[in-house]
Amino acid sequence: MYKKAVSQTILKIALALLAVLIIYPFILLVSVSFSAEKDILSYGYSIIPKTFDVEAYRYVFKNPMALVNAYKVTTLFSVAAMCLGVFFMSMIAYVLSRKDLRGRNVLSFFLYFTMLFNGGLVPTYILMTKYLYLNDTIWVYILPGLISPWYVFMIRTFFNGIPAELSESVRIDGGNVYTIFFKIIIPLSKPVLATVALFLFLAKWNDWYTAMLYINKENLVSLQYLLQRILQNIQLLQNLNYGAVSSLMNELDIPAETVRMAMAVVVAGPALIVFPFFQKYFVRGLTVGGVKG
């Protein structure tokens, strides 16, 4: 008992230290975002701001309506892509998991083949703009990348671990394939579906490349791309010849470092809010298959 207690204590201390190492960078990030730019340039990063300053957030929220609109657009296409992606990929995975499906290995190969090759940037751009007319629409955020073969195979592997006797019992009771899928398979697959949903949400939430390529309308700009443009404007001002414009502005008036941290806080906020709702499914997903019944 004594050895067990000691080992448990050591394990708890190790996990506590690991938690501190994980949380510390985020606390430092928030602290720097509320620090004065001159303090960062003079003393470096500090866990406690030497001078509490919200100038970085004033700079980020300089145009609040554009930021609010970007939040709305990003939330809309992130949630839509997450829901549609999980729905369609789970249906594909269920079909491929059926052992009575003829040619399922061939279909799996065609799906896997798309992981090895793609059309390239130029053909993809031409397809999106000249043939599908997705540019300057909300659908350009949602439809491309809606189906990921990697996630399909991951969901299929989880479906294969569900006992086939459950499906057979539903068939005996008169249930059809839709009843099996929605009443049996989906409820039992919440861990893997929640994991895929979170990954999809984060991938879409952090997407700024799509807006840069396909969006010209200001009301459809994503949050990430809007913040990217703010950062580019700061870098442009920093690269100006300050000797020629010294009468107009001072270098310390541009909160470059603190703005970067403030943007990271603004972007990370929703993800931190969403994650606790998926946490319990992650814990279950880690233990799936650990106990055989």
C-alpha cells in the first residue's frame, strides 16, 4: 500500500507539472497582450504585465463591425462544415464498413487514392471560380475539403469494432438500414464522431487561405484572414522609412508584439469554449477497446 501511495503521489505531481507547462504559455500570451509595447521592447515577455495596457485590443477592435461580421461568417461556415462533414463522412464510413458490400475494397482504394494526389493550386482555382462559381460565396468555405478520406477511414475503423449482432437484432425486429445507422451506430460512435467534429471545426476556424484566394467581398471575409490583414498592415508600417515620417508617428505607437498576442487570444477564445463540450468524448475515445466485454 505504501509503494502504491508513493507512486500515485509521484504520478500526480508529474501530471500537475505537465499541466503547468501546458497552461503557462497561454497565461503568458494573455499577459503580453495586456502589456505596454514599450515594456515588451525594453524588458521582454513577463508573466505579470509591468504596465497594464489595452492598446493592442483597441488596435484589433479598431473596426468593431468588421470584426463582428468576420466572427459571424467564420462561426457560420465552421459549424456548417463540421455538421455536414461528420454527417456525410459517417454515412460513407458506414457503407464501407458493411462486409456484405460488393466492391468495397475498390471503393476504399479510390477514396485512398485521393490522399496521394491532388489537382494542384491552379486547376483547383480554375475549377472553383470558372466551373463551380464558388468564389465570393459562403459555400467556398464549406464544400471544399468537406470529405476527408483520413477521417472516413478512422470512422470506418471505429464502426468495424461495433458488434454485428446489434445490427442483426434490429433487422430481426423489422428495422431497416436507416434505423440501424441512426439508432444504433451513431449513438455508439459519439467518441469518434465528436473527435472528428472538433478537428473539422478547428481546421475551418483557422482557415485564412481560402478567403485570400476566393473572397473579394468584405462581408464574407473570415476572421483569420481579417486578423492576417491587420498583421500585414502592422508589418507594412514597421517597414516604412520612419525617418521620413517621424513627424507623423512614432515606432512605439504601433503595438506590434502585443497586437500579435491579442489576435491569438481573440482567435483562440471560441476554440477554448468549444473544447469542454467534446472533452468527455475524447476521454471515452482513449479508452475504447481497452476493455473487452
